Amino acid sequence: MIDLYVYYKVREEAADALAPRVRALQQDIAARHGVHGQLKRRPDARDGLQTWMEVYPGVGQGFAALLARAVEDSGLPSQLAGPRHAEIFMDLTPCA
């Protein structure tokens, strides 16, 4: 299992309209695939842009592709101030 982190920029004036759309996408993914995402943002904005982060803990390797397709189908990318960046993290193996 991996943890998937996706971050992107959002224009401050678009944030109020965009947040419910991202949450609706996450609710749909939770209903269809049992993956419950989190939506976060940095507390500050720079040059009128907020940085948002979606977190999907404990997902399988194929989840990133599934999420990318769902995001494209939703039309969300056209509402963002730039591309989405995905990062995958995994737990460290404990030493014996």
C-alpha cells in the first residue's frame, strides 16, 4: 500500500466554487472504490494563489491512474491555476 499526495494551485477567487467540486469527486471515489480522501490547503496564499493538497492514504498502486482519469472526466483541471502534481510515499520497512 502507498499514500498518494496530489498538490496544485487554485486562484483565491475560484476557491469557494472549486472546493465543493473537489469534495464531490472525493465522495464519488469513496462510494465507488472505498478510498476516503482528504482535502487540505496551505494557510497562506502567494500572488493570489492557494496551494491545495489531496491526500489518499493506504491505496493500491493503480489508484493514481484511476484518480487521474476521474479528475479528467470531472473537468476540474480547467478550473486550476496550473497542473496537478502527484507524489507517492510508502512506509519505511522497520529494522529487525
